[in-house]
Amino acid sequence: MKQSNALVEKIFAAADAMNDEMVTRRRDLHKYAEPGWTEFRTAAMVAGELTKLGYAVEAGAAVVKKEAMMGVPSDERLAKEMERAVSEGADPQWVEKMAGGLTGVVGTMKCAGDGPVVALRFDMDALDLMETTDAGHEPLEKGFASVHDWGMHACGHDGHTTIGLAVAKILAELKEELKGTVKMIFQPAEEGVRGAYAMVEAGVVDDADYLLGAHIGMKLPRTGAIAARIYGMLATTKFDANFTGVPAHAGMAPEQGKNALLAAACAALNLHAISRHSGGTSRINVGKLIAGSGRNVIGDKALLQLETRGISTEVNEYVASEAQRIIKAAADMYGVTVDISRAGGAAGAENSPALADALTEHARELGIFSEIVEEPVDFGGSEDCSYFMQRVQNNGGQAAYLNIGAKLAAGHHDAHFTFDEAVLGLSVKVIATSAAGLLNGEIKA
């Protein structure tokens, strides 16, 4: 069934009318960038806007399972970030609901008729990165560069949050013409793949029939392109391993020490010797090793930070299990202790084929994209939207992740990153019409 032209035209008109509003919001979010689990100002604004639009809004512990959170900043930092958010205009009542870093927000809207539950997921967090002060950087020249040290939207999540709120507004205005239920999911801490798991474990998509996610610019650094046939989202696990030994004078009493530095170094070398897996691509990387205290002291402390990846959850779990075994064995070899904590993770995922095909055809019918990528696109990295996708698919539903092209000033996670804001309107149009088509049964998958 082809989607109603009248409904598409209404969505397009509403998106065009919001262009200036979207640019303003995106630049505000960019200026007040907040890294993972500290998105108090951003999440409070999202919760307030969704409430105004008539959504039933839940935040904090209702949508984030505290025990499942990974890579959470210290209580001291969280308290400071809460204070700063309020000083920068955040509603203190919403901020208080998010104490402890529980910065997830979900808005639910029941439409006029019976139909499926369509969940739309948008990430909100910035990176722990200093934005460039080089001349010619658009955010700096136009006055919306980040005012927060070590906080920068260098991946486009300021755009994602803006797109999500615009889609929410359009769908709310058209609710009498739609069927089913819309769930707007605004996720914290995607960077480091830390946030989705805690929201999935809170059950926010357990009732979803469809789940849509999207990223601007990724794999398509040109405005006007779109890809829906995505595969190869790698499963990943991030670990921190803290080794603790016994210090001793390296000259007078080396036998009294227990060398955590050498244990960590031994682990680092052997981690990269983990056997490959016949199930497909696997990767491991020790990205950071900090150890020791001085040249004449047996090093009693070491921190090793690493990640594993796999083409599937099964392959990644194999590498992650082997990694933990090797780390513990290295600690035992040197007589030290080690504490291994999980700092992040994502499941392996790929788009539901029928939904990916339907969305590809839908994007073509809209006539607003200059390039429809027909061939499957290998994502080749990790994105914790995969947890939402996996849960919905395991429950019998369908899920898809869109790559929406945008011209970029620099690559993702670069201090010079910014994007062509024309992608905001294009993204709103394709996501809102896709959601409407799925709700009304006009997009068949």
C-alpha cells in the first residue's frame, strides 16, 4: 500500500516550517555539549518539550536500570554537572529525577486508532573532546562552539536530538490521523556504547513492534544520500582492568614487591595473541596502559583499558571471555590482584531485511534524496542502538538503522567536526513519514 500523499505533504510542510527552529535548537545543544550520563540540561529540555507536546513522559529510574549502567562518572562529577545544568537553564525538577546520571527519557503517545507500537531512538550525548579554536570552524565563527571544556558534539548527536524532537512534534500534531503508539526514546551515553543496555534492561522497547534508529553522515559524508540496508554492526565489550601489587625498593628489596606493571604488560601482549574465530571477524585492542610510580620502585598499580569486537554477539563473547581469562592469568603469574570492570558494550546487529527493503523503497518514493544506496552497507563499527534492535527482533518485531548522508567539515570524533544542517530537514521528513507509514500499515515489512 502506497503511503497517503496528503499525509506526506503535511509532514513535509511541517518540517519545512521548523527549519529555523531546528537550526537554533541544534546550535544550542552544540554550545552546551554534555558527555555520557551527564546530559542533564539536554535530557531535561527533551522531557519538557515532550510534555508540552502531550506525550506521557518518563525519565530517570523509570527508563534506566541503574544496575545495568556502564562507565558512569563519579558521584562528585555527576553532582557538579547537575548544578551546572540548572545554572544553564535546566528545569531542576527534571534534573532531580535524573540524579545519579539516569538521563534517559521516553515519551509515549497513543494515536487515534489501534495499530503497532513504533519506537524511534535518538542519542543525546557529546564526546569528552576539546573543540577546535582554529579559524574557519563554523561553530566558532557563528558563535555556537561548545562552552564546556572536554565536551563537544563531534559525532552529530546534537543533530539527532534536534531531529527527534521535530519528529515528535510532527507526529503529535497528526495523532488523529495515525494509528497505534509512538515511543520516542532519547538515549544517553552512546559514546563508549554505555547507555542503551540500561534502557533495554528497563524494558523500554519490550512492547515495540518496530524500532528505528539513524545516524547522520556516518559512511555517507554527502548531503542527499541515504542507506537503509545496513549490516555489520560489530558486537563489542569495553573493559577496565585494575592491577594491584605490592611496592618495594627496586634496588634494596625487589623480592618483597609484587609487580603490577609487569602483570599488565604481560596481559597486554598476550591479549593480542587471542586466536581468531571461525564465526567471522573479531578484533581486540589494548588502547591504554598506565602503570608504575618511579624508576626505582616495583610498580604496584596498573590500569589497562581494552576493547573486544566481533561480527556477532557470539564471536565477541568468545574474545571477551578469552580476554578476561588472560588478564586473570597474568595477574596470577605475578602474584597480584586484578579487578575487571565492564565500561561499555554493544550487541551485534543488522537491519531486518524486509524492513530495510521497505524503507529503501519508501525513501525512493519520497523523491527528496539524490542518492539511494541500493547495495548493503557494512557498518564496520559498533553502535549500541544494536541492543534496542536485538531486543525488538528477539521479541518478534523488526528493527532498522538508517545512515542519512551529510556533508562533514571533518570526520566523526574530530575536533573540527560539524555537519551540513540541511540534513536536519531531510532526516525529519524520512523518519516522520516512515513512522507514520508503519503506524498506519502503509509501509509493509
